[in-house]
Amino acid sequence: MAGEIQLLAPGGDLDSIKAAVAAGADAVYCGLDRFNARNRAANIRFEDLNGVLRLAHKHGCQVFLTLNIIIVESELPAVIRLLNKLVNTTINGVIVQDLGLLHLLSRHFPSVEVHASTQLTTHNEGQVRFLKELAVTRANLCRELTIDEIRRLTSAAHANGLGTEVFVHGSYCICFSGICYMSSVHGGNSGNRGRCSQPCRARYVTTPKGIDFPLNLRDNSAYFELKALSDAGVDSLKIEGRMKEFHYVYTVVDSFRKQLRNLSAGRRLSTDNSELHKVFNRDFSAGFLRGSIGKEMFINDPMNHAAIHLSEMSGETADGTLDIAEAKLLDEKTRIVAHVRDRIEELSVSKAPVTVTLSGKRGAPLEVSVRTPETSFVVRSQADLRADSGSRADEGTAGSLNRESLMRKFQSIDDTEYVIKDLDLVDLQGGLSVPFGELNSIRKRILFVLNGSKDAVDPVDVPAIGKPGTSTTKPALSVLISSQADLDLCSETAAVYFQLPSSFGNRFSELTELFTARRELVPWFPSILIGEDYRTAVEFLEHVQPELVVTNNTGVAHEARKRGIAWLAGPYLNLANSYSLVCLKERFDCSGAFISNELSRRQIGGIKSPGDFKMLYSIYHPILLMTSRQCLFHQVTGCEKDGIDAECVPVCGRSSSITNLDNGPVHLEKRPGNYHCLYNNRNFLNTDIVTDMPGRFSRFMIDLRDIRTGTQLEMGKAGIIRLFEEHLNGTPDAGAKLKQAIRPTVDAQYRRGI
């Protein structure tokens, strides 16, 4: 091994954090009660954070705070206040998704180490270089990558000064993280806000293959892949589970700790993962890591598989075997809980008591002795003590040394990992004062020592961006297509975006010839471009040299900027606040950006666009619920192959539907060159935003790709474009005619937001 791999554990509450520490985690990640992507976990209060830091650091364990959601405009002041407090703690780093927050941290809080959340969907070298420019030091890679892809990406990350982190145990998502909108659309619980209600785990009408839970994957476990991950150069192994109980966290961390000790010592790795089966699991798979993405990864039951596994291992098939296994597991859980409870009872997240003793007499320096459970030190004033005149004229320059004023002066000690237990003034002569500057200097020197020899940082007053801008210029219409059969629509509108595939396959020559011949077409890059597909996309940029691109992938954005190609940020970059727009414009020369369709009218209304920057919005489109690297048809209509192979993504094309028992049908779509996608039954149509926010948007887009959903067009695409043009021009009843021509539709996200 090049070096020891960090074992990073979840901490959904205080007991889980203690359990992770007791089990030997090198680091723990936890969230506060706001701004983190496990909003349903218990989480911790900021008041608990310094105690957590003290406990963890005492045991050689780092702490990373999750701020891994997209931030809406109204929350920016609270986020900045939080950062101003965090910067004066000993936190080891923060985990971030939002581009605006990344910008704020790199510009105004450079001392805080920043890790990119898995919600940023990092899977290619360009994204790594994009993150480097935002001072990110570690990227949590996509869960869908193979070992070989992780190896290449880790090499690129290390070359750019970043570390990599990989999930090695816990729940699998069937979709690429950060671009799943299923929970948001079906119930208003956005995964990008930490509120995922896991509709993918729900029961559906039994499919033709006889499956009731067609989107349900086994749990991820790389217990047997640790050497391969080590050889790939991965820096941190991350366990998922901030929603899990403390005994689960202890059991999993303890198992992986032992396996890593074997690896570090050069011993043979264990082939027994039975301990992991004793706590919650849906059985295990390492399909993505092994590159065996297929039927084996699914399980037709989202519930705990522990008892089933124990029953199967017993080799018994008699009736009641499962009941016996469940009883044994309950006894085992009771034993584990009691054992872990004993281990963590001695661990305290209380702050350490501090005794502050002041001594001195007139004409001598003030001496302040600070005693903690671990150490003691003395700080002395540079100026001598003098008599307190009590004069109002001295109030601005001298501080009276009485208990009340001194408690006020030193109360900031309570904002560290320590709390003042006693303020001892017995040896301090009465009626004295010292210049205010001396007291401030003493306080700062005390805080420096208590805060790990780190200078206190004054609060940052982040400059305001200004008021939302308006324009008298009429917004223009743009159209998204993906078929050459629709090229005639170029005559209907000035801007046509043409979606490129995620995998070019053997279409590279065809597509480069198309865009070279039709310079008016604007390339639209998808969110997912892995490995060779990303390198082909870069080659496409180099070959075609388009004047403008739209990209939902920051790796392509980085390459476009490097080549002087104007670019627009697509709607799947989840842009939700003013600082994300500032980030893209100032740091990456972005020309404009689509605002997230998850936002409500009120949330959009507060966003301020930087100068000379276009704001765009999609007013009509099929609603993408998720994108998956897995084959979604295995459990629905079936497939003759057992798993994904090299031909599946570039060649396969098919569609189907499944019906959720609560939310009705959703549509599966697999198009040649693209990954499997799930779409809402009803398309999104929002005609109101045109009149709700006059002058805010430079362009509105309509998506006329041939995606099969329950929404039908009552006229041809050219007619639909003309109706939208009329609506943008203010033609009376054009909006009503659109609702008649396109139905059924929905705009719930615009009404309720996130």
C-alpha cells in the first residue's frame, strides 16, 4: 500500500458518533440539524459540535461536517453565519454539493478544508479539474464506477492534488446521485435537500417478470474488494448509514477495521462477512465495483435480509426456520447493543472544564492562568495593572477587572471545545484595571492555545450581489431535440439544442459531420460521461469547435472554458442561488445558466444574476426522475443478457413502464447511446413563469425530444413552437391554448419548491 486508507464512518446522532469512535474509525461524517443530505437523521446541534470534536480528536478521529445539499437564496445569510462559526472550530473539513457554497468557501473561508459530495456525481477527469479550481481537496466518487475507472480517476485526482473517497458499504442508489428527482416530483421531498423518501424502494404493480420491487437493489459491500481499492490508490473508504442505529455503525466499522488491519499487516484478508449480515442489510453486492452490473444486484424485497441469510446458512428448510432465525437475531442484537452501549458509555461529548485564575497587583502585569484536564498555561499582560479610576473618561480605554466584566470578556472560551468552570479572582488585587487592548490580546492568546494553536478568524461580511435584475428585452425561445428527423425545426426558432449521447459509440463521425455542417445547432451535453465517453466528448469539442455549448457536466464545462468556447450551464447542475451563478461566471467564464426546475416561484424570485449573464429556464419538458447505470428492464420485461456489456449503452433501445401503487405509472426509456432513464407520467409545463417574472430570463426552453410518457401533443412540433412563441410575445390565450395542446401536464414543483 502507498499509505494507510482512511476509514470514514457515519454519525447520524451522538451515540452513532461514539460508536464509530469506539470501533476504530479514522474519521466520522455528521450533519447538523440544517443543510445536510440526511435531513431525516437525528443529526446534532451546533452546541454539540465542539464536544464531538473534542471526543473524536482525543481518539485520533477526524470529523467532517456534511453541508451537502443545494442551498436556496433565502438560506444564504444563515449559511454564512454558520461558516463564520465553523471557521473557528477544529472541524477537519466540510462535505459540499452546492456550487455557490463551494465558491463562498474557497473565496471567503480558505482555511476550511472542502470535500466534494457524492451528490456532485464526480466520474471524469474534467470534473476533478473543475473541483480543483474551487479548492476542493477530496472528491467522493460516483458509486457506479468500476475498480478500473476508480483507479484512473484516482490517478487524475492525485495529479491535481485531490484525494478520492469511495463508498464501500451500505445502501446502493439505483440512480446516479445528485440527478435523481423522483422523491422531489413524487411528494416534494427532494433528494438534493436531504429529504429522499426512497420511492425507488416502494412496491409497484407486479411486473411481467413477476417482480414487486423492480427498482430495489441489494446493499453495497466492498468487504472483499479492499485490496483492489487500496491498489487503486483510493484515500478514504466511506460507510453509508447516517440513518442507521449506533449498534449497526459499530458492527460495520469494527468489521472493516479488522479487515483493514489485515490488509495493512500483509495478512490474508478474511473471507467471512457474517458479522455484517447480523445487522440491517438487503443482502450484499459489489456489482458496480466489479463491473458486473446486472440481475445479481437486484433483490425483490427492501426489508432487512439478516434473518433470511441466517436461515439459509443453517441449511434447514423446515417450517418455522425463519421464525427461529429471527429469534436468534433478536438475541444477537440485544447482545450487540449491550456490548456497544458498554463501550460508548465511557465516551463523553461534553466540553472540557476550564479554570481561569487571574492574579496581580498594582504596578505589575496581569497574570492569567488557564487549566484544562490535559494542560495548563499562563498568559501575561504587556502593560502593568493600574488603579481603576471609575471615570467615564476611561471607559473606552480601560477595562475594570471585576467578575462581571471578565466573564463577558472570556465568554468566547465557551464557543470552543471547553467551557469555563471557574473564574478565580482570589489573588487579584481589587480596584484595578488594564487597557482594553490588553484584555483582547490575552483573550486571543488563550483562544489560540485552546483552539489547537489556530488563530481566531474574524467574521466575514460577504459582499451582497445586489437586487434581482430585470430587462425590457423579450425573452427568446430555444428548443431541445435529439433526432435528425427534427432538424427542420431549426427554421421555426433561432436556437436549437441537439442532445449528444452519453456514449458516442460508433456515432462520432456522424455527429461531428452533423455539427460541422449545421453550425447553428448547439451541442447539448448530458450529465454522465464516464471514462472513454468523456474523452470522446472532449475530442468532439476539439474537432467541431462550436461557438456555444450547453452542458450538464462540469468536466465538459472545464474543457469548453479552456478552449474559449462559450458555454451555458444545463438544468441538471442544480443551480439554486445567486452565488452558484457568480461561481460559474467568475471562475469558469460561463455565459449563462438554467435555474433548477425544483425551485418554486418564490425561491426563483430571490436569485440575482451577475452582470452580463443569461438566466434560462425550461418551461416544458419530460420530467427526468432518475438516470441509472443499471439495466432497468431486468426486473420489468426481462432481458436475454445477465448484465450490462460493452454493447448495451451504445446500442440498446427500448421502453416500458411500471406502476407505483401510490403515484401511478412511470416510464422507462433506454435510447441508443444513453443510460437507462425513468420519466414521470406527466410532462412539466409552466406557462405562468413568463408573466410571473417579466424581464428575469433571457431564454425559455422547450424539450421536444421523443420521450414516451403519458403526455400527448395535440398538434405537430412546429405548431407547438409557434404557440410558445406567441405566448412569449404576449398573445392573449396562447398559454391556455398550450395547455389544451399539451396534456396532461404538471407544474407542482413550481408551486411548492424544495
